Amino acid sequence: MWVYEKKLQYPVKVSGPNPKLAKSIITQYGGPDGELAASLRYLTQRYTMPLPQAKAVLTDIGTEELAHMEIVAALVYNLTKDASIDQIKAAGMEGYYADHDKALYFVNGDGVPWTASYIQSKGDPITDLYEDMAAEEKARSTYEYLIQLSDDPLATDVLRWLRQREVVHFQRFGETLEQMYDYLNRKKYY
Amino acid sequence: MKKRPYPDRTLARAYIPDQVYSDRWGPMEGLKKGTIFPDLYRPYVKGVQKSKPESQKKAGYQAPGQSALGAAQRKGLLEIQAIEFTLVELNLYLDTHPNDRQALNDYNNAVRQLHTLKRNYEARYGPLANFGSAPSKYPWQWIEEPWPWESNY
């Protein structure tokens, strides 16, 4: 079961309204390589993992990704909450605004809604762990692109922080992969 | 028959070296960096631009009429965030290194520290988590603002 702690894992501050930046950052909320995808992927894969450390790693990182989802939401929320209609229009955010006002919704930067097709839970533990390592790299790259796009140093600081977490997660999934290979002791390699 | 250049490795699979428990940053520095392990620190350099030193960072803005945490409460929360982040890092490390005694020792020490910090914080400001982390004063404190996504939390 889950418990919620009323604090962000890392503090979020922004310099001012910036719906243009928010429109890009939202991909890490509801996009293909975002935190929702990451957390659901890991939390759903954990049920069929044969090793206790794999169940633990997927549960713990899946939980941490929910905390990151909250940080991304805080960024988008703070970048849009005081934006004027003119700023919304200048950012090309009218479409989103018409459907959601300034509420948070699970889409990517172009308004494509989240789908379970973004994730896989294949059952084969080796396959699932490679999927997880790839997911961490995709997230890392996305944060790098967002850092390139960002014109707010306070927002950039948070993006850098989230990017660093992906590096650590990749290492943990990699270690779990090694241990899974040892455990399964396969003779055939594909 | 040609000898394989890496006799201890096989084709068609990836290898990830195991992390060895060595240097660690303290809780505050670890929190700022995004990891407590210098071995896993990979800063991103956008062109030649490096991140600004702390003194140049602007303070976040605050919309008028929005509630904010007082300085003392924010400081208390930051201390908890820092220790808890160290615990997240140690927890993840221990998941793949369950027999590392030193890491386990560090984890348990940090747990005691965290519980003390939380006990003091919750006594002053109310529950940090739902469903029973701490008792509440009257009226029900859990609903109090600001919530974490509200600016300057």
C-alpha cells in the first residue's frame, strides 16, 4: 500500500509565469518517457519478478517516480498558474487551455494523451529489465532536451536534478540485470 | 579455432559493473547534487554553460495572496528532505547490495536521525504523512495549506 508524505522530494521554485516552457515540460508528466510511464511500468512489472531484490528495486524506484511526477506537476503548475491569456496564446497553449484551463492533464508537449502503449510488462525478467534501463536513458535524454529549451535557471535546476536521478536508476536496474542473469544461469543467449 | 577475446563474457547481452560502496556526500550536498554518490554523479553541461553558483540564483517568485511556509518550517522541512534523500539513495543501494554491512549501518543511523527530525517537526507543524504518521491538533491539520506544489514550499 502507499503512504503520501506532504513534501516534494526536491524543492521546486520558478522565476515567473512561463507557459511556453510548461508546454514542453509537460511531456515528463504525460508523455512517452515521462514519470507516469516510468512509475506504472516499474510498479506493474514487479509482480512477476522472480528475485526479491528485483521486486524491491522495482517497487522503490516505481514509488520514487511517482514523487518525480509530483515534481514535474509542481513545475508545470507554477509556470502556468499566473500566466495571462495573452501569454497562453503566445505560448501556443490555447488548445490545452480550452480543454483544461490550467489544470494538469496527462499529455505530451503536443497534446497527445498518455497511453499504456508507452509501457511494456513482458513477463520475461531479463526483457523487462532491459526495458527499464532503456526507459531511464530515454528519460535522461528528455531532461537534457528540456534543459536545452529552458530559459528559466530555477526550472533548469530542477530538470538537472531529475536527470541525475535517472542515471542512478539506470545503475540499479543494471545491477539487478546482472543478478538476474546469474540467477537464471542461462545457457542459451538471444 | 579463434580464441574469444573476453573469455569471461558472453555475446548478446549487456554488462553493468557493480557499484562499490565508497565516497558519499553528506545529506545537504547529496540532495543538491541529486545523488549522494560521487561515483554516480554525471553533470550535464549545456554547451559551455555551467550551472550558476548558489549566490547568483534568484529566489522563486510568490503570487500575491498565496500562503507560504515560514522560514523555520521551511528549514525544518529541508533538513528532513536532505536526510530522507540520503535514505532513498541508501535504500536503493541496499536493494542490490543486501550484504553491505557498512551501508546498512549508515542506513540505520540515518533512520534514527530522520525519526528524531520528523518527531520534532510533526509535534510543531502537524502530520507529514496521511493515514497515521502522527497525531493532529484540532482542527484536522492534514488539510492545511500550502500543499507541496504551491510555490516556495
